[in-house]
Amino acid sequence: MFGLASLPYGVFSDGGDGDDARVGVRIGDSVLDLARALGDEVFGEPSLNAFMAQGRARWTEVRARITELLTAGQPGERHRGAAEAALRPLSAVRLHLPFTPGDYVDFFGNEYHAANAGRIFRPDGEPLTPNWKHMPIGYHGRSGTIVLSGTPVTRPCGQRRGSAGPTFGPSRRLDFEAEVGFVVGAGASGPVPVSEFAEHVFGVFLLNDWSSRDLQAWESQPLGPFLAKSFATSVSPWVVPLEALEHARISPPPRDPEPLPYLADAGPWGLDLALEVRLNGQPVARPPFATTYWTAAQMLAHMTVNGASIRTGDLFGSGTVSGPDRDQRGCLLELSWGGAEPLTLADGSVRTFLEDGDEVAISATAPAADGTRIGFGEVTGQIRPADHP
């Protein structure tokens, strides 16, 4: 899962207050301290941002150098020399946010999820809105509440629809969303064509866009998500570089109608990622990212086509990943069909939405060149009771 085909980047420290946080690469159950192994001060920073800002040629050069260090010596002598001295056991380090977040956009790029949500919220209407197959739909999120995997998530409070008018209180329909995230390495002052996606996006990670469905249903009229989404977004500690995913690239689903020219595909930027969602340790869904209608390259092209700039550390999410089968749905909204069809877990417990104390873990793998699987690690979070009654 974390062999030479993967080499995901993260930020770690030796513990304590994290004053010594620096960049590392995961190899097996160890972390390679890049500042020590490569002697480059850019890796002594407590964030990937400075390295990511150096651009595609530098990313390729460093990946090749890391691979060389980890394969130095005779067969069976991997991790010897400089690499061996710079290795730290994963169990002995503390992980941190891998990059400093900039702007955050979350998309709605999976047709199965979008259609299911439409059927739940608009049972007498068309599942998809008229614009959905013409452009990637998204909204601007709140980067200040992006948190590292493992950070507890407090149940949000807000307004909900009531029979006699709105009421205020803790969310009663709290949900997870299994997503794939993308982080910008090299910025741009204006539009980024689909063909230049790989020149700007550094890598891929896992993302849980926690959602309050009752707050969302009331406040999203007519505008999009606000308090229902802004309370927390969890990200995984490991960023898999795009170069590691060459063998996971596939053609996206057929498009009908053909998108406008600025969204035309430029190479196969669908990704064959296999996600798994576990609730309290029990598998509840295995969403296939290959079903996602809009590619990350199209998402980036659309979010910049109006002239919007991108900066190092900007990130965007795919939207909930779902497939055609019930056990491929990437959120409880779909798994319980809006609460109408409660989900029974393997231990016999039943859920419509998340309860206090519930823990959600999302993991993923992708195919590698040698027939093995590339690991992404996981993004986790446990629900804490609301701060207000």
C-alpha cells in the first residue's frame, strides 16, 4: 500500500507542540525525513506549500531522488545509508495538516449522487437540474475549518425548518460525505485549461465534507450551502502525488451532451480509485471514484474560466462519490434515502444519520504499475455533542 509506487507526502513532528514539524514521505510503516535525507531546507517547513510552489519539474526531480535513495544498495538492502538514517517509525511521530489551506471549493461532480439527492429532495421533479450536465457545479467553502484527520467534529447548531416556523438547535441529520480532494501546487493568475491540469495540481488526498442535512435544507433557498457545511471539513494526512496515479488514469463516463469546448477532455483524467467508508469500524459503503462524471481537470478549468486565480494550497473536493448500487453510496443521505430507509450495520445497530460518538473512517486505494495497490491512508473523525442545547 505504501511502497515505492506511492510515496505520499505529509508533515510530521517528533511530538510535543509540533515546533519541529517538517515534510516527510511515507514508505511502509515509516516516514522518511526529507530535510535530513535530501539536505534541502524547503522540507524543513511545517507545510508542503513551499515545496509545492516550486512546480512540476521540481516535483518530478524530488520523486526520482527519493526513489533512488530508497532503492540504493544491493537487493534486500533498501533503506540503507542516507535513507536509513532519515527514517522514523510512523508510530513514533505526530502527523499534521499536510499543507496550509488556501481557497476551498467543493464540487457536486458525481451523477449518481446528484441524481439521488435530486430524487430525495425533489421527488416530483427531474433528478438533475438543467445545468448539471453542462458544467461542474460547486460552491466556495470555508478554509478556516479544514481540519486534520482524527480531529473531533462537534455537532453544529443552526436553524431548521419547523411546522410553525424555523427552530434553532443541534443538527438532527448530521452526515458524512466521502470525497476525493485535490491540492494546487503551482498557482496561476487566470484560467487554467484542462490540458494544463497536471502543471498546477500537486496531488490527491481524501476528504470528508461533513454536512448537516436539516440546516442545509432550510438555508439553501435560494443560495447554496452555508452553515450546513462550514463547521468542519476533514482531510487525510497523506497527499499522493499525481505522478503516482498514472496507472489509475481512466476515461470518465460518457458525456451527453458534449461539454462546451473549454471543458473538452484533454487526456483521460478520470481516476480508478476504490473508496471504503466505515462507520464505527463497520463497512457501510464502497464508492467507486471511476463513476465521477466531471474530472478534476474539468473542475479546475471551470473554477478559473472566469479569470479567478489559484494559489499554492488552494484545494477542491470532488463532491460525494457514489455508484449505482446501494452499498456504493457515499453518504447517509443516500444510504438511508433521506432517513426513510434506515441503514442496519453489521452489529445490528441502526442509523439514519450520525449519532454522538459515531466515528467515520474513509480510506482508498488505486492500481499501481506492478499490480499492487497504492494506499491513501484514511480520513477519520468522531462526532462530539453540540456545544449548545
